[in-house]
Amino acid sequence: MAQEVTKKRSTNVVKSSVNSEMEDELSKTLNSFLRGYTPATASDRERDMLDGIYKIDLNSPLPDFNFKTAFAYNAVDMKNPERAYIALVCEANAVQRTQVIHPLINAPHPNLMVLVTSGVVELSRPQEERLVVLYEKPKGEKLSRLIAATKTRPNFDFICQSIIAPIALAIQHLSDLGIPHGSINCDNIYYDTAGTSGVVVGPCVTEPCGYSQPFY
């Protein structure tokens, strides 16, 4: 009996020793791997690229299109460089209305700024991932700027027909999609004085509904 107990103890000691050696070896191997491991990051060619097509130019800010929680930059379609786009780079930890992005992409309207695409992009500055929302750049000027520059009050019929009516159509379209805009004001409405595109209502997805509306 005593011999059997001694034999079991000896076997347990051997097993414990083997397990300890295996754990030490595993720990050394893991530590060696971690010391030499470098997380995979996007190459310089992949950084600042949305959908592999649109290049965001962080050296060309577009402050006229900034929002409180998103900064605007010029973006270029690498396959069609003549087209002008605005990349809204959302701030970290900001809240976006991501649920309305795809409905707006799939149901464009002539009086809404065209939402082209969106996605998470690894930026070169800052070196982190951010949500980017891409729009076609409108041809017009901000309505607030045009109002400030005009010396005579616009004709009432012109305001109703050329400004209010198109905006009402855009609002009705959004209502049909179940989307409140929440950012309609003179700083987010663009009017093309050349008459090619008329009135276009600006973005509404980079911040909570009504977040940056003027108090009035």
C-alpha cells in the first residue's frame, strides 16, 4: 500500500514538472511573438480612401460645409477626378444618424444634396478610423450668404416659388421615407443663381436631429 502511494506521488510530481515546463515554454513562445508582432495597418495608398475610390484630401478643408460634429474636406473620385465631392469626417465619439444613410442613398431627390456613400476610413491625420459621409458638392451658394449680400429684398413670389416650394418638396420626400431632416436653416440651404440646380437642402446625418439648429 505504501509503495502504491509513493508511486502515485512520484507520478504526480513528474506530471506537475512536465506541465510546468510546458507552461514556461508556451509563455516564452508567446512573449517572443508579442515582442515581434506589429498590428496590421492600412498602407499609405489605402489611408484616406473611401470605398477604394474616393480620396479624401485632408489638406483641402471646406469650412463652409462643417458641422459641429463633422469637418468637411474636398474629396476626389480617382476614376473621375472632374467630379467634386465633400467628405464629412465625423468626430470620434459623436452620434450620427446612421440609420437614415442608406434610405437617402437609395432614394435621392433633386432638392436634397446627393448622399453618395459612407463608411469607416482609416485617416492619415489623425491616425485613427472615423466614419466618413460623402456628398456631391452643390453648385449653389449658401442662402444665408446670398441674403446678406443682396441689397434689395427678393420678390415674394420668387421666394415662394423658387425657395419655399422646392424645400417643401424635399421635406415631403423625407416624410415619405419617415425621416425628419432637423437641420433646415439658411446656412444649410444652397441656391444656384445660375438656375441649373435651384435650391438644394444640405446634409442631416452627421449629428442628432436638430443638434445644431439656431435657437430661433
